[in-house]
Amino acid sequence: MIQIDRLSFGYGTRLVLQHISTTIERGEIFTILGPNGSGKTTLLRLLRGVLTPVQGQVNWSGNRPAHRMGRRHMAQLCAVVPQSLESYFEFSVEQMVCMGRYAHRKWLAGESERDAMAVQRAMALSDTLHLAQRPVSSVSGGERQRVYIARALAQQAPVLMLDEATSNMDMDHRLEMTQLLQRLNANESQTVVQVSHDLDMAAQISHRIMLLGSAGSITALGSPRQVLTPANLKSSFGVEVGVEENPYTGAPRIIPIRPTQRSTLHNLSIHVIGGGGSASGLLRRLHMAGAQVSTGPLNRGDSDHVLAQALGMDVVIEEAFVAFSAAQIAKAHQLAAAASTGLVIAPCAWGHGNLVCLDMARQLLLQGTSVWIINPRPENDYTGGSAWQKLQELRQMGATVLPDTDAFLELLRSQNSPDC
């Protein structure tokens, strides 16, 4: 529907968009994300033909390039919902929505029956019929954005473009807008192209996402799961995030990770044996301190697995509710052997399914890998004593036993001190 071919744009000698190419398909919700200054709003203006590219072009369904199309023609193809728009006149809501029909009226012509039907339909879809006679200035912020949505819908354009349309809304109004866009797309096959800073909302409703970097080029393009990864988001925004599945929607959910003031363990590489949430605090604190961390094997869906994956760690995953296989133990052994600092065993519960992890630790210890055991307790042994015996053997072979996570982290910091 909208073909973007090697599009570049700049002011003077400075390019703000570089080599943008994709096709926005009819009936999809397409979201443009990126940091401030990455060219998101500029790209929307190029798509509408308001700006002329310095290289490449935008074509709408076989029409001539967007910047050579007339304003009335473009208004018949594309309706725009701005971030905000103040009304300086006491227009009623209905009058404001009627303004969306200008692209279909002849010069000086009055409102036709078709115009009236389009306005009523737009207000019904946007849930603004009950506001029709109220001054636009008197409605709430969320209601006003729905009025602007109604005005855009009254244009009956195949494409709806939104430029940060939810940025000034509270959570309730933002949810209203999200549900409206999904309803329009599902019931009316409305194509939506939006610029947003709301990563979670974009993940929830978008068919595809274009993630721009600070230099105005594409960092990633694809489905929300393909685009919203810790590596891609760090590349574009320069921040550490975790990505996990929203348990209610199944969409990716972004979790900002606040860095510690001191990355005290930044040159350490550690493998963690955990499970059942026993290693969650340890994994989080090692990551926040800057250590390179791997873990596993862990059963799929285990809380330690979910956390480690959200933090972007290397994880060896076994299917849920089954004992660890030899293949997964071999993968974990390889990761642990590559961890230059060593292997740490969290205070997890031991059963016949994960007992083989202690055999793996024994092999690594014999190969010269440092092994630490945090707070081992006989009451965590559900193997009839086999696990406790193996833990005692590891201690006799040279594994270091520590009372808690704090003691382990303090030991690592002391060993990693420049004075050592």
C-alpha cells in the first residue's frame, strides 16, 4: 500500500533519516519507535508528502511520489491524528468532526447527506456521539483525542496516521485509545501507522514495528517479538532492559533495568545452578553488578528461567516437568566451563530430576573450575540423602560453602578489587 524505497532526508548536510525501505501493507498496524531525534515524526511527514526526500521516494498504491501529490488527494488517502491540538474557537464536537469531510467537498459546497452519515459513523466508532453538542474545549483530554480520531475517521481515508497521540494521556485514556485502534483495525480493516514512545502498547497492538536508531537508520524491522529484544533496544535507546512475556496478553513486556552506580563485577563470568526461584536474587544482583552470567539447565517456565531470559542471559532450557537430559547437561557443562570465574550453586531443592547437576559440578571441580555452594541445607534434599552426600563430597573436594548471597557477592568483590 505504501512503498518506501531507500528513503533519506536531512536538513542542510545533516541526514536525520537514512536508507529507509519497507512496504506498509493494507490492514496492518505499523508502529515506528525510536529515541528522540531519530526521525520518527519526520518519517510520518515524508509518508504524507509534506516533506521532499533528498534520496529515494514514497509511493502510495502505484500513485506518483507522495511529495508530488496534492493536499486534497493525500487527504483522501491519509488522515492524521496529532499529538495534541488546541482549539481556539468554541467549535462543538460535531463541528470539529465535520472538518474531516473537507477532502470530499466541492469548493463552497455545504454538508451533504453522505457527509452527515460519515460524521455520525465516525462519532459512533470513536464513542463521541454523546459529546456532539459540547464545546471541544470542555471535554477531557482522553475525550478530546477521541474527537480528533473521529475527525480523522470522517475523512474515510484508508490510512490513519497517529503522531504520539497517547503521549499526554493518563493510563485510562491510553487504554481507551489502544482499544479503539484495535477495534477499528479488526472491524473496519483500518490501516494504522503510528509513532509512539509506548513500547508496551506497541508490542500489544502492532503487526510490525520499525525501530529507528539515533542516526535515523533502521535498527530492526519485523514483528514485536523480533524487534523488541534487549539487544535491539539497547542499540537504539542505549539502555539496559529486560523483555518478558505479558502473562495477560502474550505480548512482549519491556522492563527497564536501572544500572547500579558501580559495576563492580564487570569483568567476571559466572555460571549459576538454580531452579524454583532459588537463584532469582542472585541472578539479578550479578547482572546489576555487571557480571556476565549464564545459567541452567532450567525447566521451561521455571521462575529462574523467566528471569534469566528477561535479563538476556545465556540459559540452557529443558522442557517443563521432565528430568534434565544428557544433552542439556552437556550444554550447561560447556557454558560453565567457559565461565572464567567459576560455578555457583544456589540453595535450591534437590530431586532426582536435577541431581545430575551436582555430578556436573563435580566434573568441573576436577577440571579446575572454582565452585561455590550457597547455604546448602539437608532439608532441601528430596532424594533420600543422595543430594546431601554429593554436596558434602563437593565441599571435601574444595568447593567453598558460603552462608548467603551477600557473602558470595562480597567475596567476588574482594577478589575483583584492583588492590588484589
